[in-house]
Amino acid sequence: MLPDFKPDQFNIKLNSGPSFHPSRVRREGDDPITLAILLDVSGDQSHLLPALSKNFSNWIATSFKPQDRISIFALDCGLIRTDSDEPPDPVLLQQGFDAAINSTAIHGDKLHATCEKSLHLWGAMNYVMEQLSQLPGCRVLFVVSNGHDGGSKIKRDEVRIAATRNAVTVFGFSSPDSLNSTSAENWESVCKSTGGLLFGGIGDQLPNELTNFISADLRNRYILEFTMNDDPTPGKYIVYVTTIPREEIVEPAGLSVPLPDPNRGPKELPSAAPTSHP
């Protein structure tokens, strides 16, 4: 559980500029979640998927709100989508989840997983994030995978940039026995660089891990609101967020910046404030 912070306990810095406090701080709470679930069915995670399926409908029923929306994708040699921006209907989404993990269409000309070593995980994540970018709400990509990519044209660092560009937070969910120390560190770095986490669980741990992912890791996050300069310099901005005292690790998970309306006067900016999700 994150501690309660007031605006003057957060410091924000843009690039090398001076630090300042947000004008408003609040918890994410019941803001709409737009969740995409990407299931790696290529091999290492295969024993985890039946356990996820067993707990899936209860997770949907107990953790999500009517305003949330969920899409389901599965990846092996190909990528399929079985649900697209659906409300949290446990029956409908359970059918979509099971259809995804049991599909033979993504295995090429085989009837089982065949592309584990040449899996294009980064490319699939990039595609799903582009789909999410067209939707409103708090955009989250939940990836059931050990983080192995076997030949995507897009590189790992480009995935991080794409997540920032599309305001998507990535959470990785892995079976502990599918990771060694190096692969776990690399996969975790991808998730944390977007403001997300890498976690996992098996057996009796699984229901609590899934529930905590929504209630603690998402709905308990802070939204910081602040106003930029009336005449911001064009270009890339790196946003640094720290707490006072510096006891908490803060990972910004997205930034929304209002743009000038082309129909307004040249010096008029909209009054909406950008937000950052640590």
C-alpha cells in the first residue's frame, strides 16, 4: 500500500529544468482501465496458462468495474485477438481467453506451439500498444510471457519508447521457473521503464497476485497534475518524479499533454492539465 502523499511531497522536473510541485494529486481509484492481455503461448508459459484460465472468470468478476474495457491477444508464430475492448463480462471473456490459448491458427501449419525460439514478442507488444493508443482510459498491457524475443524487427528499447509514446504501462506476468537471473532482470527492466512491474505466481498464490495487480498496482497509483509553460519549447521532455523525503521509488507511467487548438488564436492554450501516473 502506497503512503498518502500531498502535492508538496512530490517534486517534478522536466529535463534539466527547476523542480516544482504538482498542482493536484489524487489516487487513480475507479478511473476506467483499458487493459490488453497478451498471452505468450509459445512454450515456456504453457503450464501457467491453464492455471490462469481456472482463475480468470473470478478475476474478471471481482477486480474490474463496469467502465473498464478488456482485449485479449495470443502470440506464437502469429498473433490473434479474440476479444476487443469488451466490458468485464466474466463469461464472454473466459470464452475469449480459452479460445486464445487453444487456438491452432497461431501455430503456423502445426497443431501446437512451434515458434518459441523465434517468437516476435517485441513486435507483438508494439502492435498491441498501437491498438491501445486509439482507446481512452488508463492504458495497460498485461503480458503473460518470460520476456524472450527471438527476432522482432523492433528492438527492446524501441518497445520502451513506444510505451511512452502511446501512454501504455506494461506489466509482465511470468512463471518463476521460466526465468533465470539475466532474463528476469531484462524483462523487469522493460516493465519498470514504462511504470509497470514484473510479477508472477503459481498454485494458491495466483488469485491473490491477480487481484493485487488491479487493486494495489493500478487503482492505488497516483495521478499528478501540473501545468506547463504557456510557450513550451518543442522537443522531447524527460519527466523526473521524486518524493519528499526520498524514500519511495517512483516510475512515471505515462504523460498526457494538451495541444493547442489550431482554430484558436496563436497564444491561446486549452486549460486542461497534463497528467503523469507514477
